[in-house]
Amino acid sequence: MRINQYARKPLRDDSAIFAEVLDEVIREVPYSSAGSLQQFYGSEPLEWRWGRGCGWQAFEVARRVEERGGATATFMVSGGHVPALYVDSAAITVLDPYMPHVAPLRLERADAVDSVVRAEVDAYPIREGRNGEPAPSRLRGTWWTLDGSLRLEYLRYGPCREDYAPYRAYTFRPGSMLPVPPPDGLMRRILVSPMQNNLSIRTVHRDDRKMREVVLPFPGRPRDQLVDRSHLITKDNQGAVSPYGSAGFDRDLEPMADTIGCAPADLIEFVMDSAALYDKAAPLDRVWPEYSAVSE
């Protein structure tokens, strides 16, 4: 895959390709830190259906867009995160399956106010508000046209607090380019760094468009209990947490397994196999930041 410089390119209209590919990758290549462990520490090739980390989701978006005759992506990195960016003389278009937006985010140069462009689009999960009204997540972009900096903020509605709150935010600056693909050694170090305080797989089902997640948090127990499925949790589309063995856990896992194309038991085994790889690779004295396992 080619690497582009962050610069103006000829104007073209790839909007239909962008929308189609973004939707496909969100559904077909789930965000999966468990998948990343298998990709870089496992012994067998990993099928895409088991998901990838954010960078490989973006690379797959770029590959599919280019394969269908679309533009070539630019990749910039911030805090370990990588979206696919498409820059022309009129706008920046963002495709970022990790912050799973429903439609491409396009920031138009013509919309600049005091050299700053702001835009936002709906994102998953699309939750229910207090009175049953849709409460979609939001991906918000800010582009400073003078220096080329771009900030992306992902916000989610929390039913418990009945309000929106930032969930992720990254600022990308020209020059923060990423080699594609990144070196394997770099990725292995990132995957066992202290910021990796859990393993997870997050899916959006093709039919109901609901987001669900299965997570193995690391903090809060002795290291020799790291690979213990009893510490698994799920999060449903509303952000409600269910512990392993509960009816809610089984209810969440079923459509996740259907999305991936496996049995629920196989999904659990995949996460636990990834945990065993992590346990073998990570330093024994690793201390993780806290993981919030409470309902949103």
C-alpha cells in the first residue's frame, strides 16, 4: 500500500465508495484487541472475521477503497490510533471504523470560519434516550486549515447519566505519518504496553445494527488469574454490563457470535486463547490502569 503525504490532491468524488466500504468494514472486520494478539503473537494466519486493531481496520478500509477505484489514503498516528484520511483540494474525508461512524465524516474547506472547519456525523452505538428516542453516538471533527491539524472526538450517550460524554479523542498533525504496515516489533511492544488493560471484541450486527462487546479486563486480580473466563463481561448496545455466566452475558454473546460466524463457545475460547498469548508475552510485573466495568 502506498503512503501519501498530507497535502492537497485533485478533487474527485469517491463518496459512494467511501460510504460502502466504511459500512462493510465496521460489520465485517470488528474492532478486536484479542484479534491483534492472535495476529502478532499467534502461530496461525488470522481470518478477518475475528477482527483487528484500529490500524488494520483503517488499512483494510484503504485497501478496499483503492481496489474499487477510489483514492489512496493518508495515514497519520496519534496516541496509537490510526484512521484513513482522504485529502483533496476541497476537503478532508475521514473513515475510522474504530470510532464507528454511520457515514463518512467530510470537513469542507469552504465551511471554514476563521480558518477552522467543524463537522460531525452519527456513530454507533445508537442508543435509546430516556423517552425511547434515538441517541446516536457522535464523531466530531475539527480541522485547522492553516497548519493542517485535525482533531477527532468520539462521544457516546450514557443512559445512566442521561447525557453525552467524550469517549475517545485524538489530534493528528502533519508529519505524524505512519509506515504501512508498521513494523511487527513495534506492534508487539504496543500490544503488551501498560495502556493495554483489557482484551475485547466489539461487533455491530448486520441486521439490528446494535453494538455489543465482550471484554476481559486485566486489573483487579492476581496475575496467575489473568487467563480466567469467570472475569469476562459483555456490554450491550445501551452500555449495560453483564458478568460471565449471567443471562445477559449469554444474550449479548449470541448475536456477536452470529456476526463473526462462530458458536458463542468458540468466541469465548478465542478471547481466552488471546489472553494466554498476552500472559506469556507481557512482563510479570505489569501494572495496568483501572478498567471501568460499570454500566454506562
